[in-house]
Amino acid sequence: MLPLLHTLRFGRFQYVSLLTILACLFLFLAQQRSETAVDNAIQRFCANYDPSSASSALREGWRDRRDCEGWIGFIDGIANAEKLTRNYQYYYDGSGYRYNKETVDSIFAEYERYKEDAPVNITRLLMNYPDSLNPLQIIGSSLIHADIWHLLFNLLFFFPFAMMVEPAIHNWRRYLDALVMISIAVSVSFSTTYLMSFGHMMPWPALGLSGVVTGVMGLAAYIMPRAKIITLLPVFNIPITIPLWFLSAWYIGWDMVDLANNDPRYAGTTFLAHVTGGLTGYGLGRWWFADRKAEIHD
């Protein structure tokens, strides 16, 4: 089911929601420019790599320029790449091949040389890492995305719910605070799961607005559960109106099912973000916006 538009009429303009969408679009364009600059820099650096003149330890990891590009891209792509590599003693390339310490040391020494003239990698800078609680990354990671489809699907689901919730709350500061608190809750749940794994979970970073999207769904489901959203049924290609409570429960409920069927240390981290966001949004509604629910008389 694909939500399209709500059926309510509001006299207030949804500044925060629209600015959030614009921020996601602006940062995505900045990410694309940054990634192009990084790719070009990596290609220039690795063009000078000659296996015949490299040390035996480096040749073990870099057999040719493609290996050089792959490793530099991996290390530059995420801020905790060295921790991932050294703590787990190998770079996972699909075969689980383990490199010895001398090879890993040589590779990271080459990366230090690359960094001397490397451009800023915006995605690396803003992604959320479960082994840290950086305020910039907690908020920034919600506004960046992995690719165009990741961005479009998140905004497509964010738009109809956010356009209802912001004017219903009737206070842009309270609404903005709610979005920030949802983002923080998602990040904390991510880090808590990592810490509780006691080293069994690899600290891969996360990014995207989806945790905030389900948070807005949960918030909307509490404040005005009987409001209607025009929804497209993909199989039949028919638009129908569905109560907001049902649509929110459908999306968040399926994420709960997926989370229960996946190990949160691995593939379940995405579902964990969705479920945490949804429950946080609903909880914020009960705790902080009961007054608005009573005034709306939904």
C-alpha cells in the first residue's frame, strides 16, 4: 500500500516538514558531488599503484589497481573502517578472506597517504555509527540516504503523514522537537543493540529518514487515528481511503514481524530503527500531545 494524500484541510503551512524534505534533497545532491570527487581522487591515487614495486605485505592485499580502489573506497566510506577491519581481523569481501597484520598495516598506511589530498566524504561524515553518540551524526544521518530510491521512498512515505501531523500539533517548535527526539531514540536503540551484543554485532553505520518516518506515523496514529489517507493499492492500481490508525499499524506491524524474524545484530537493524521510531512517535503522542488530541476531537 502506497500512501498518497490526506483528506484533511488545514490553514497552517507545514514549514518544518517541507524544510526537512528540502534538507534531504539538498544533502543528497551534496552527497552525489562529494562521491564523484572521492571516486575521482581514489582513481587518481590508485593509478600510481604498481604491484611490482610494492612491499610483499601490501601485494598480499592489493594484487592490482582494482584492489587498491576497493580498499581505499571501503576505508574512506565509513569512519570506523579501521576498527571493523582490525577488531574482526579481516575485510569481508564475500569470501571471508583473512589478511595478516602486516598487510592490514600496509593498507592503512597507504590510506594515510591518500588522505593527504583527499576531498571530504559527506556520507562518511554524517552517517550514524552504533559505537558512538555524535550529535551531528544522530541528526545528520536521518537526512542523508544511500541512493536515489532510498531517498524517494522515504520522502514518499514521509510527505502524507508529516503534512497531517505538523498542522495538527499547531506548534512548529514542538513538532521539530518531536522529530529530533524520534531521531535520538532511533540512534540510542541502535547503539544499545550494539553494546548488548558484546562484540557479536559488527558496528556498521546507518543512514536514512525511515526511523523518523515511522515515528511520524506513530505520532499521527495517536493524535488523529480516524483521519483518512488516500492510498494506492499497487496490485489493483486503485486509490482508496484508509484510516490512519490502520495504515500506521500495517507498516509498523510488519516491521515488528520482520524484526522478530531477523537477528537485530545483522539484517534486523533497519527493522529495529523502524519499530523504535514508530513506538517512540506513539509514545510521544500520549506523553506530550494529549492536549492536541483532545482539542482535535478525532
